[in-house]
Amino acid sequence: MSEPAVEVSAYRFALYSGAERLGLAAERGQPIALFADEATARAHGRRLYGEFAEVVELGEGEELRP
């Protein structure tokens, strides 16, 4: 059985750790995870990173840099 195709564009909420705010990183860097639902992204971020978590909605056609 083949797995159903995943629509990558549905995952438009990026979770960042906020490490740059603590001086642990020079810049924001890559997101920790992508989510289809903003509320889930925020809840996961709060649980892992507390007040430092940042959720950003990716724009249409916006790509993450490698």
C-alpha cells in the first residue's frame, strides 16, 4: 500500500525556538517544526520553549532556506 500524498503547502505555520533572544544563536535560523494548524503550533511551542517560542505564518510561495 502506498501512503497518501502530503500537501506540503498545508503546513504553513513555522515554530521557532527563540534561541536568538537568549544569545544562544546569532539569528533565528530554521524552524523547529511546521504545522498545519496555528493553535497546535503555539501550544507545542509554549510547551517546549515557553515565552520564547515564536510561530510565524509562511506566506504564499515562501520557501524556507536550507
